[in-house]
Amino acid sequence: MQKFRIEMSNPEWIGGAKDDPEDRCLHGKVSLHIGDTLIEDMGTVSATALYLLKTLTEDKIMSEYDIQMIPCCGHSVFANKDLTEVMISGCDRGTDWSTVHQGDNVKLIFPEGEEYIIPVDEYRKEVLRFADTVEDFYKSCTPKIIPTDELDRNGYIAFWNEWHRRRNYE
């Protein structure tokens, strides 16, 4: 069995701040270790965690027209009508890979063609651990100021609604 690990390091808010009640997007370095492959990038860690949570129940295929698994940025967060899911819009920079469910396994496919198969239980455990690490960082900071702008407020609320629904999915 190959070791599978996702790590966050150097978490910060915009401009390098260690705490900012107005910034809602956590940035930092994401490192994914599997077998002989190490994928690392600086990006929006909070979006990475949400997208990893989505892969617990959905496939995610690399695409130049979709947000990356480690997106450079997340300029806007758009909520659906019932505030249960979001779409995050960012730039075209970042690091991406595909996650495909195959029965009791998950296959990760990286841009250079490397493929790794991980038992779904191991994958789930590591994604949840990573997401909890990100959420714990949020909890260690000053509570966020909820935006007054309806679009931003709904995006922030829906982000956490989706996060907790996916995090607590059994």
C-alpha cells in the first residue's frame, strides 16, 4: 500500500496576515504525497479542502475550464438558490488532477500521467483529516465578519453549509 497524505503549511490570509476577520479565503501551501509523487502548490487552501470534500462522493476530472484542485485564487464564491452549494471562480493558475471512483477505490490521475489507486476508506479518512485541519485554523482565528453584500454573504454561508454537509456525509 502506498502512503497517501495531504498537508497544509504556512496558512495565511491575504497579504500574509495570520489573522484577518474580513478575509474569508485561507491561503497556504498544499502538499499531496502519494507513492513517489509529490504535488505542491501555493493556493486557496479553503477551496482545495472543499473540492476534496466534493470528491468523497463525486468524480472530478481535470479541465482547463474548471477550477483546479489547488486553485491559485478564488475571486468569487457563488451560492445556489437554497445556499447548499457553491461555485468558486478564480484565475486559470493552479494545480489540478482527476479523482475517479472505481468501486471500493479512488484513482488519482496527475497531469504527467501518473495514476495511483487508493482504497476509498483511506482516501476518505485523509480528506477529512485535511479538511478538519483547515477548519481548525479558521476556528483558531477571530470570527469572520459576515459580509453585508448579499452575493458575498450568500456565498460565504453556502460555502460552510456545503462544507459541513459534505464533511458529515456518511
